Amino acid sequence: MTNLDPRRHAFREDLAAENLRGLVEARRYVSGERRQVAESALPLRRAPRFDAPLDTEVLHGETLTVYDESEGWSWVQLDHDGYVGYVPNAELVPPRAPATHRIATLRTYVFPEPDAKAPPLALLSLNALVRLADEGGRYARLDTGGYVYASHIVPADHRVPDFVAVAEGFLGAPYLWGGRTSVGLDCSGLVQLSAATAGHALPRDADMQEAEAGVSVDWQRGAELRRGDLIFWEGHVGIMTSPDMVLHANAYHMAVEHEPFEEARRRIKDAGFEITGVRRLPEHP
């Protein structure tokens, strides 16, 4: 028995990560092999089936450790936030040299040549990682082949001054449990993605973010809410865009919605959920 969270620690009855030897019991321990995502994005599911719940998504260029492979699925742990689950292994490749840039727009196309009229090869999402082979001019050439519009990428270590403005760009994006792109995302995915553009490495799920993101704000004792504060309910998180407005991906609107904070608070309370906490991220992580 263990108190380790299986969402962020790779262990099963039959197999566990080598670094968990002595902490969990398993029939076998392995160090695993690192891989990189070649697809635009891959689903990470709770079980090795396409009808299993979607827990998160892995973006192009992100890396992970594979601990087991069977029948087209890999049991993995993600490098950027430690999440554990199953991904289709067809689009996993040996890791290349580190990324030089990341996608800075909600999404952008990869073209086979520097021409917007050419049929695109792929669609990459915000924070997908790429390595440039050549830059200069309107298009940048990727080391994997293909071209992206140069103004849609930034250096991998670039930090935006206001992650809330990035989150606001998702307004109207459809809600998708476990989603992590503008094609569909959930509440904590919106927070994780947008905060990452400002250099905040947050965990994936709302309960993890409430426990670990920034510092607690005792707003019930008079502390004022600010732009960028994260407001938590059980299983849900929103981003304050001002002291009285909140932005959140939610299943009520089935989209990313911007609405008065008190209106959202009242509706969620009527559904049986009280606010459980407020967290404030540091200005310079």
C-alpha cells in the first residue's frame, strides 16, 4: 500500500518505475525509455483503450518516459508535469535535440513549403515545442521538415508579461474534459497552458493546482481579489480577470466563458459547491 498519487507516480501491481523501488511493491521495476511526441497532440488516457477517460493531452515536441508497451499503447509518464497514463505509441519517436521555440498562438499550420497556399501538413497548438533548422523571413523551417509562420513562434524560454491575456484568447473554445488545446480543453488545462506561457510550471489537475500553485490568498478575511488570481471550487478552477470577473472553461456553458464572479459563484453554490481557496502566482517565477 502507498499514499503516492498514481496520477503522478508510475506504479501498477505488475510494474513500477525504478525510482519508486522501496516506496511501492511491484513484480518488476524498470527505468523506462524517453520518447518524444511527433503528432500534433496525443491523448493520454486512464486505460489502454480509445474509449477510456481522457486525462490530459501531450503536445507536439513534449517528452515522456515509456515504461511499458502493449498492443499499440504505451504506459508513460510526462516530463513536463509528471502525469501518468496511456498514449497511442505510433507517434512516439526517439527524442531529438532540445526545442528552440514554441508555438505562441492558439494554433498554427505547418506547411510543406513557405507558401500559405500549400496544403498543410499539421496543425500545432499553443505551447507545442519545435526546433528550427533555419529562420529569417516570413516562415521558419523546422528540423523535422515543414514551415511555420515566423510570427506564430517565440523562443522556448520566452515569457509573456500577462498570462491572463493568453487565457482570454481561449474565450469561446469548447469544453473538453482532459483537453489541452484550443480545439477543446478543461478548466485546469486552461490554467496550466496559459500560466506556462509566463513561466509557471503548474500541475495538471485543479486539486493539484490548489495545493501547489503560488501562495494562498485569504480573500474571505478582506484580501482583495486581483487579475490573475486562481479561484477554486471542488474539482474546478477559474482565473480572475479583474476583482469581479472570472474566466473559466466549464461544463455549464460547455466552453471557455467570461462572466461576473458573483454570478458564477452563486450558480456553482446552487449546484452544491462552495469556494475552497484562492491562489496567487508570483510575478516572476
